[in-house]
Amino acid sequence: MTSWTPNLESQRGPRYIAIARALADDIVAGRLKSGERLPTHRDLAWKLGVTVGTVTRAYAEAERRGLIAGEVGRGTYVRERIGDGVLIPSPDPPTRDFIDLARNFPPDNPAARDIQDALTEFAKRNDLSPLLRYTTPGGDEAHRAVGAAWLAGFGLRVDPAQVVLTSGAQHAMLVAISGLARPGDVVLTEQLAFYGMKSIASMLSLRLQGVAMDHEGLLPDALEAACRSNSPKALYCVPTLQNPTTAIMSAERRAAIAEICRRHGVTIVEDDVYGFLVEDGPPPIATIAPDITVFVTSLSKCVAPGLRMGFAAAPRATVERLISGLRATTWMSTPLTTEIAMRHMADGSARRMAEWQRQEAIARQAIARRILGHADMATHPAAFHLWLKLPEPWRREEYAAQARRRGVGVAPADAFAVGRAPVPHAVRIGLSAARDRAQLERALGVLAEMLTGMPERDYAMV
């Protein structure tokens, strides 16, 4: 346990907020390391001369911000940070041989040579000035029409005027949620949710409330109860290949979720970035309830994340709110990369790139089944990731830490947990993040070997 004592001299406002801010400052400055155990509520209260209740509120605020994690009987620990407030393990420092399966990145697509050819063609143009100017926020008519045609390929038919072009799906989520909720409002999501939404909620000062799940994702009864007790403004969910559990909602479940949200006046933000991986999957919720659903997707997983091309298809009454969020953040999607993306979407090459990604995902899942087939895991034959449920006596943080020491990164369940419900002892493994299949085999071999052994624990005698 660390002997950490925060310096509150420069902190203003309520003491519990001051403690949480000091905790954040010390983590950023490196004075508190990831994995360190914090003082107990009583010990820290004694050191600071405050009540135990004040420390309890401070730790709760720090946990809400994603800085720390607590477990009954084991204490409170500093989480590891990645990106904008997201907390999943990363090597410190990374080694050349480190294989980071904590991320859910797509593999490099050989079909991306088409993009290189497009860049070469653009370089030969006499005048690029039309692509270097400000454009209409949300996208010009021609680009929005191509975007609408792309979405139609996933079963969603919308007017181009309802399509908003964004800088990736994360940006589409941000402009959607910022247009639907205000600081202090409640937004519902799965109990285990994509950490990108946790970052958005933290940045916008929203109260994120997790909803219980089963093998299909959100439970209708739990959603009904959450709507009744929390008066949420929106529901964010990933119905197809849910991140991190790979759950797929049935058509019947989607209809039930839509009916509950409609009855309670809750707008659905449906994240479908993995929908292209599932052939003949259930129709998007947006096709069942187009008047209350913002449909979000991008080219990041299926074509190339560097294009930063995302889409939000919104009800007509909501489109302007999304465009306002777009103006406030990036003003517009980047015209040059938008033009490149639209060209590939229009001529069919983007579809070919997406199919390559799907076939590669299928091949990598086959490798995972061969190496980890004895393990308890939730997955899908074409998913980018799998959800590994750890056997006794493994705990999620021990498994992730030991895997990292052996050169492999995985994402423990804490990174996805929303609220204070018990967190399962499980990790997400991003199969597509490996450079190639041979590297994936090496990494999965390490993880499989660990499952047959015992945690390397170092108990200090006091």
C-alpha cells in the first residue's frame, strides 16, 4: 500500500473534489503509478484531518472519472491510462517485441494500396483548392448521398439530408451525445461498455449508468427499470458484436429495446462499427425505430482508421443538433480525406477492403479457437476480438499484469465496467491488433500457457 498523501494547498472547492483532483494530478505527474494500492478511507481521512465520508466521496468521484478501481476486501488501486482518460494496460515502456492485444485495431489491409493510388492521382491534379476550403458542416450534398448509399448496404435506408459526416465513429458518438444530453444528465449503456463512451461521458460531465446484460446484450427488464428510475436522455449500445463481450442482439431483443426507449422518450445511439463483419445479421435498431435512433458507423474498422471517416444517420428532428456539435468540434470532416473515402465507397473498392477485413477476422478467430479452445470465452467466428473468462484463481488485473510482463497486452474488464456493479474476472483480447497471424499465434500461446498455471503473486509480510 502506498503512503500517498495529497497536497491540497492549491486545490479549491469541496474537499472531496480537491482530493480527487490531487489524485488525478499525481497520476499524470507519475507520483502515483498504475497498480498502486491507495490508503484506506480511514487512514487517508486521519492524514488529512477530514471525515471518512469525505474520503469515500473523493474515491467515488475518482472512480467515476476512471482514475481508480476498488474491489471489496482487496482495496482501491490506481488504474492504467491510455488515450483520453481510458484505462487499459499498456507496456511501460513498450518493448520492440511487445504484442499489444489490448487494443481493438484492425490489421493493415493490403487492399489499402488503392488508397495510395488515389493519393498519387490527387497529387497530379492541377488544382486541389476545392478540397482545401471550408465546406458545409455535415458534408456537401454529393458526399452525403454517397454516405447514404453506403449505409443502405447495411440495411439502413435514409435520406442523404439525414447523414452527417464526421471524423470517425468516436467523433460521431461525441456529436450525437453532446446534442442529446447536457452536463449532469444520465446516459445509459451496457454494464460493460466500449471505453470510448466512458471518455465522452467524463468529458461532457454526464452520468453514465450501466444496464445489466446477458448473452444477447442489454436486458429489457433492466433497461425498463433504468429508464423508470433515472430519466435518461439517451441510450448508447453496440447491438452487433458488442464491445467487449461480442454479444449479438436478436431481432426480437432489438424490437423490445426500441419499444422501451420509445415509451420513455429515450433516444438510442446505435454503434454499428462491427456490423460489416456479420453476414445476414439482425437488422439495425435504426430500421425498427428510425425516429428515435442515431445510427453511428465508420470506415475505421473496415477500410482504414487513418481516413477518419465516420457517419451519423439521425432522425430529421435531431440532425441540426448533431451538426451544431460538429461545428463546435471540427467544423467539418476533412474534405481531402472525405473525397478519397467517398471515391472508394462509390467504386466498390471500400467493399472489397471490408470483405478482406472480414475474411482476415475469420482466419484469426480460427487460430484463437485452436489455441484457446479449452478456455471459457465468448466470441463470434468473424469478430475482431474475444472475451476470455478467467478460471480460478486468476483475477483480471493479475492476468493482465502477468501477460504484460510476458510481452502481451490484454484489456481487463475494469476498462469497460460502468457503475459499481461487480466486475467479472475477464479480459478482452483484440485478435486483429497483432501485426500478422504468426505474431498472433505467439501471443495467444503465451495467454494459453498462463491459463494452465497459477498467478505470480508477491505478498509482502507486515
